[in-house]
Amino acid sequence: MDAITNKRGVKPARERQNGIDRAIEILDALLRLHAPTKVGDLAKQIGAPRSTLYSITNRLIEAGILEAVGDEGSVYFGQTAHLYGRAYADANPLHRRCREVLDRLAMQTSATAQLCALRGNKYVVVDTRDGSGVFRITTDIGVEVPIPWTASGRLLLDHMTASEILDFIPEEDFQLPDGCVVETESFVADIARARSEGSCMTNGLSDRFTCCLAAPIRDRRGIAVATLCFIVPIDSSSERKRELLDRLVESALELSDQ
């Protein structure tokens, strides 16, 4: 039966899997690059033959998962990709509740409210709501950020041992955008303190003008599966930061699996 199937042009299972792997690599690369990209540049990014990627991207374009952008052969996410994402958001009970909480937090506090989580060994913003205030520095949805740069990252790793944490994070991720290096011992201590306090606040890490406040959304095992966070000016008063942190803790507890 296998020989007959192959003669009819159906690829063996391993080759089909390779095609799926390449498609996933293309989508991951576009998410990481966060911009329309030429197929040739994608091929360099993921180390794949151009001919293979042209074939796969053309099929993804036919399906609406990707779209051709401009006249230079660039591609980016298409309408179908948006529909897949919207269907996930609508069907996922936690995400539905998180959207409602983000709306409420941004409206009540005028601060930028975010839902954050891990993607591999990086931190990403999953959803965000801008407050009505002038200050709106934030990370774009889906952009991967080194974990040590964030308050949320310290909470999302608080179920790990010190050795597990250091094995999990690439060494280069401890260097901040300004060139300073987060000491590993200090970072592990921050995680233990965040776990004990049930929240975390960092100042001037990924951006020297910002303060990040975060509280964990935990599953029934007590593991932080996501966080709620505020991004506010670093010179906000301590009273303002405490008030916002208390709101995050209350809202995150509401969303946690009790």
C-alpha cells in the first residue's frame, strides 16, 4: 500500500511533517520579526531553501493565512490568521474573562493594562488596553522580550528552582537594553520575593522611563500561567503604584483557578 501511495504522489509521513515544520517556522519568524518580510529573507532566518519556502508561502497565501504585501515579494499574516486568533480568544474562557478585566482596569485607572505570558523562554504581551493617560509606552502584542527585563517574568518563573531558572534563561538575556547586566543571584532573589509577596514591581529595566507592576494569574496547581500588569511612568508616586498593584492583585486573584 505504501508503494502505491508514493507512486500516486503522496509524500511519506516524514516529508509531510517537514512541510508542516517549515510552515510553523515561517509563522514563528513573522511573529518574531513583527513586520512584512521577503520570502528570501525568511529563508535566511530559518535556514531553509528558497524554493521550499516559496512553495509553502504560496499555499499559505491561497489559504488566507498569509498575504502578499507591497510589490517587493513580502508576506505577512492574512485575514484567516486573524480569524483563527479571534476564534481562540472567543472560545478560551480565561482569555474572555481577561479581556473584560483589562477593559475595566484601563478604564478605572487610566493606565496601560496588559495580559502577559511565556512563549518558550521569552515573555510576550498577549493582550493590552491603553489607558486614557498621555503615557502609553508599551510592548507590542506577540513581541518576544527577555524574561529578566520584566516584572511579569519574575512571577512566571516562581515555580522553578534556582538551577531550573538559570538553565531556562539564555545567558545573553540577562543584559538589559542599556547594556547593564542583571546579576543572576539578584534575579533569583527577586523571583523568591515576588512569590512571597504575590506581586512584583520593577523600575527602569526594559525602558528607563517606565515602572512595571505585575500580579500572577495562577492555575489550580499554584503555577503562574499568565500575569496582569500596568505600565506607568517611573516617577509615579509610591501611593499611586501601591494602589495600582493592589488592583492587579485583586483582579489576578479573581481570574485564578481557586
